[in-house]
Amino acid sequence: MNTPLELTQDYLSTQLLREATQKIYLAATRALLRHFGETVTLEAIDRRTVLGWRKNVLEGGLAKTSWNTYSNHMRTVWGHALEHGTLTHTTINPFKKTSVIPPRRPKKTIPRDTIKCARNWLRDLVVDERLTKKRSPITPAWFWLAVFELFFHSGIRLNALLNLRYQDVNWDDNLIRVQADREKTHREYSIPINEDLEPHIRTVWSEATKIGFEAGDQLFNVNRFSHHYHRKTMNTDQVEAMYRKLLKRFGTRMTPHRFRHTLATDLMRRPERNIHLTKDLLNHSNISTTMGYIEVDYDHMRSVMQERSQAQGAIRLERRVDDRIPVSAPAVAPSVLEAPEPIAEPLLITHVQEQPVECADHQPALLAPPEEALATYKLLTQLPSLKSERYSLDQAMLPAGTGLSHELSWDGPGTWWEDLGIPPSSTSTEESAESSMMLTLMFGLGGVRTHNWG
């Protein structure tokens, strides 16, 4: 064997692979030959030239996932040849560790509104075909509506649908059997037929019965239901052609694989969130694959974050508007004339001649105003007092910035003194006497000045 194509064909001849899998190996080999040339020899392909091929195709715009497909399949072919002695000029696999890490993009699902619109459009086409007997844009409409509903309800793989046989429908148990040799995971499983899906499957099966399908015939074969198609079996291209028409009309790409992602996401948004049921319906080998099919539900994530925040006592900031305050001030504020403050009766103090009197302590004594002037004169000490809290003189003289307000609790006047161990002041006549003594000292220093009230 001297060429990569011969090496690939030798590998395929020794393996029992599905036709779709064999096509992938041949496609990877053709991609290799496009780069190296049809006449390239096996000896000319080493690790350095493979890395050069990788650089060339990635810079040319090839997706990293596509390169990994080429690399992985060629690595398998070369590994098989080295293991069985087909390659004798080297013992190193040139494709080993040549794959790249592709970007992990969010899984694509189909919007629910788009699914609803596409379903309604297909139903209208079914009615139009029956009434007008004319070919619709997607014909026969009843057949493609059944294909659409089967992808939506079951999430079946495209290859599995193309390999369904007439005998695979079990109406006794309302199940569709997917055989192992036609499934990607090589595991047989069954799809339950629910009430909404049953009319569509029964329509296809009944039409197949009328035509005379045998047990092993392909069930979903549009070529046998319409004379507009001339193939023997339905293939991938015909299914993709139908979805391209949906894309052209609704502007959203709808593929069988996206229906699988949509189904997985919808099932995991339900209250029970049964991951094992989702895994079995999609026929995955492990749960990690199923988890990768589920689209992130940001609305649910946001509500869970809010519940956690409230459960842990986070402060919720709310905007409160006082209805007593107008929302917007008037453009021009009306001028309001301030009412003049009431003018108190002038306090007239008449000067009284001071006559010092000798005392034992040599302090000048204060003379009281003459008795005849009491009718027309008022002393300052006779002014009415304001209502206020009662404090002792020491309390009134206490500096405002004591620094105790942040250390002692405040339960009203007098609390500081109780906390400091100082007995509360007495409210007896000693307080008034103490205040009178202070007033006497103040007048003694400045003298008494009186003015006439008239």
C-alpha cells in the first residue's frame, strides 16, 4: 500500500461500520489528498507535514471541529496500519496529538414561537393541497408535517429516522423501535408515541399500507408517496432541503439536531427535571452528554439567585416616593410673602443709680428698685420661664462633646449619670436655690440695669 486512500480502504474492509461512518472516513481522506495531492506517498506524510496541513486549513477558515474530525479519523487509520504492520517505514503516528481545542459555544435551540409558526404553516399547506389538488412549496405537506412532528416530539436522530422500517412501528404498545445496528450509540431503544404524535405516525403508516409496504421497507420515504420524487430511498439531502425552505420563510435554522437540543432543554425546564428520562429518550450513552444538550435557563438562574439573596437577609433596595412631595416642582414658584414676625413688646430697662453698700466680705450689694416703681417696672427675673426638660446646674454646664454618646446607651435625660455612677440630681427646692444663687452672682458682677417698660 502506497497511498492514503489505499490505507483507508484497507481499514474499512476490516471494520463493520455503518455507511454514514464510512463516508466520514472517506471524506477525511479526500481532504488530505486535496492538500498533499493525489499522488502523495505514505512516506511523505510525517508529523511536520501534518502540522503544516493543519495550519493551512485553519488559516483558510476551516472550523476547528472539522479539523478534529479529519485528524481523529486519520489517526485511527494510521494507528490501525501501525498495529497490523501495514506501515513499515515508521513507528510513529503522524496524527497523534494534532487535534485542537474548539471553542465551546452555547447550544442552539429553536425558539418556541418559530416552532409554532412553522407547524401552523405546514398545516395550512396540508389543507391547501387537499382543497386545490395543487402542489405546495413543500410536498406532500402531510408527509413533511409528520416528519416535523416526529423530530419535535422524540428528538430522533436524522440517520435513525431514515432507517426506520415499516415493521418498527408497534401499535400494540404505541412504540417505535430504533434498531441497534442503525443507531449511533449501537444501542436499541424505543420511542413512545404520545397522543399528539400518533395521528401523524398513523397517517404515514396507513399510506404505506395502502401502497403495499413490506416489513423491511423504509417507512419515511417521500419518494414512494409523491411522483415528484424519483429516488429509491429518502436520504439526508431531501430532509435538509425541506428545512432550508423553513429557514427561508421564517429566518431561523431548524435542523433535527437542534430539535434534540430543544427537547432536552424543555424537559429539564419542567418541575421534575428528570435527567435520566431525558437521557433515555435521546438515547445517550452517559448523562454528561445529555447535560451538554441542555441550554442555560437564565430566567431560572436569575430567580434562584434572588431566592438565595432573600434567604440570607440581603437588603432589598426599593425606590419610595413620598406622596406628600410633588413629583415635579412648578416651573415658576409663586412668590410667597413671608408673614412678619410678631414684634414683641419692647423691653425697656431704666437705669438705676447704683449705691454701694459695705458688707462683711467687702462685696458691693445690689439695691432693689423703689417700691413705687414696682407697679410700672418689671424685673428680668419676673419673666415667664419656658417649658423645658429639668436638668441640674452641673448637667446644664456639661460640655456637648463629651465623647460618651457612642459608649453609653441613651434612655433619656439622666442616663449618662446613672451609667457613670453619679446619683441623679434632686428636684427639690435645692435646685431652685442653686439657680437663684447663680443668677445672683451674675448680677453681682454686671450690676442691674432696668429700663422703663413704658
